[in-house]
Amino acid sequence: MNYTRSSALFEDAQKVIPGGVNSPVRAFSAVGGTPIFIEKAEGAYLYDVDGNKYIDYINSWGPMILGHAFPPVVKAVIERAKKGTSFGTPTEIETKIAKLAVKMVPNIDKIRFVNSGTEACMSAVRLARGFTRKEKIIKFAGCYHGHSDSFLIQAGSGAMTFGTPNSPGVTQGTAKDTLLAKYNDLEDVRKLVELNKNEIACIILEPVAGNMGCIPPLDGFLQGLRRLCDEHDILLVFDEVMTGFRLAAGGVQELLGVNADIVTFGKVIGGGLPVGAFAAREEIMNYLAPIGPVYQAGTLSGNPLAMAAGLAMLTELDNNREIFKSINEKTAYLHKGIDRVLKANNVAHTINRIGSMISIHFSEVPVKDFETAAYANNHNFKQFFHGLLNEGIYIAPSAFETWFITDALTYEDLDITIAAIDKVAANTL
């Protein structure tokens, strides 16, 4: 494929934007090469500035569950834009989408909208600390909750040590209140809780991890966290920025039958526009200003364009629950096909899948946490990524990101993808 125009645009962008991108993973740093610049998208396809067409398995990192430029969403945004793009005052549409979200998601009474998943998770932790009057949090190595200081922490020398910052600008004071646990290891969490009795405000995690590839929770892991939180008066926070309204209409709480105390959302809830949200039962949410002591605010929170896009998306998902069955079946079909061709080409691999999230790890070791995800063959992934890109298949430019499937994909698209993977495996892996 020809990438001449994308290369020129990237060179130009680097002069005025740090690294040439506004989010680091877009720079292709993990895979090498020059990022492609997209001109438009429709349905399951991306079209770059050089005229190349791609079958898309990123889907804006999750929100395009029904495809790019989904007509009801586009129509809703256009109609709202005609009436003004931002007011800084309440609008009726905020209440409409709030009522719909509360109806769809189990175990929440109230919801507050913000502008990103990062903001939602940051606010959820502040709320948990305010409600419990405790300061420490537990997060899991490999789970990503945005770039708020509390979350940019890596593990220390052992499972029971305090976290240390892994980004300049994060203070040691912030790091000392963040405890690191191993994903899918309930005993590791239990030890941290015992060593920090009556100090932990919340445990926050992706109930299905998507930032070390797709890693579902092991049987009993989420249930065990729920019991542990109940025993020690700790709030359980599910970061459902990726999984909310994607794995089920009510997210992981509905899919796996485990209730969280606070849930964060993003991606699908905004229909592709910048939106985040956090929700909980009434007694927790009433701790928020203006009726409670925990302050959180945002001029653009509840922006009418974003609310219109989100309402159109959630309405479609709520009215047509068969979408989840359809998209899951397509993902299972893709899983089976990829596994078949990689085995036929003797490529060591593990495939993780749950619902419409899937990832390939070039390792025969079962991938259940960050350590086992990091064990995979990254050289193979780089070859795989660029091989697929040249075949018109666009996947995340990082081995540590899940694929997001859209229901706009046809079975012909899936067969084309499987054939491309077969070709790349035969020629480069």
C-alpha cells in the first residue's frame, strides 16, 4: 500500500504536536513505522488520506459498536448542532440519557456525565475516598484507568510494596496511596487488604481487562473481590469504560452477575463523541456537590452534542438486544478462524475472547495477567501488525490492546480477515 500522504502529514504534525499525535499509542511507537492518517470512516471500514481502505478492528477504541457514521447517531448530532453546541446550563437531554442508562445498568440509581474515561475514573476514586473517609486505593498491574496521577503507578519490588510512579510528574506522595495487586490473583489482593486494614477506600479494576490485551476474569475472581470489599467496608469500582454497553446492555455487572459500588463509563455511552460518566447507588452519589461535600465539575459535562450521540446509541442498543447476540457470534466466528489458520501455520499463540472483545497473544502460555501478557513474542506481533496493515486490516498498533468488534462487519469481512491472517502467518511469522 502507498502511505505517501500519511507520511508527509505525520512529518508536518511533529513540528507542532508532541510526537505528532494527541495520544501516544497512535504514533506506532510499539510497532515501528509511520501512523496512517484517516480521512473518513463508514460502517466497518476506514479510509486513509492515501485512498487505502481498511477493515477496522479498533473502532475508535470501542465506541463504534454499530459501525462508523451510524445514521441515527449522525442525524442526532446534526439536529442538536443546529440548536447550538454548548450552553453551560442544564438541558433536558441530559436527564433523558441518564434515565436510560440507569434503566439499562443494574445496581445504579444516579449517574453523572463527564468528558472522558480518565475524568470518570478520577472522579470515581475521589468520590470513594470522600464517602469512606479513607485514602488508599488498590489497582491492578496492567489495568489502565486513564492518565490521572493516581493511576500512573507501577508495581514495586514485591506485591506488598507501595507503588512507584512510572511517569515524571507523578509525586511520591500520590504513589504511596496507590497499592498494586496482580490481576486474577485474589490472594494477592487479600494480603494487601490485611496489611492496610481500615485504610483502603476502594478497589478499582477493569472487570474484563482490555489494556493488556483482552483478559477476562478467572472464575470466582470478581465474586471474591465483592466479598472482600463487603468484609472490609471497601468500595468496589468497576471501570467499564470499555465494557459498558458493549459486553451486555448492562455491562459486566449484568453479564457476570457481580455488583460494583461505583461504575465508570465511556466509549459506547458517547456514541463516538468525548463522553465519560460514573454512577452508583443513591447514598454514594448524593455525596457529590452540590448536595454533598465531594466536589466535581466541568463546563462541558453533559454537552448537548455528546448527549445526543449517546442517547441515540443507547436507544438503539436498548431497543434491539439481539445486537449483542449478533456481535458475539461474529467475534466467535473470527476467533475460530484465526485459531485454525495460526495452528495450520504452526504459530504459537493464545486467543482470549469475551463477547465482542478479542486479542491474540503470540505465546502458548495462558494469558491471565500483565506478567503473562508481557511474556508473548513482541517481534511476531510487529510483523503481524504491519503484514495485516498491508492487507487492508487495521488492528491496534500495540500487543497490549484488545480488538473491538463492530456489528457492521459482515461475514465476508471476517473471511477476508482470516485469509489475510493466514497469508501473513505463512509469509512472515
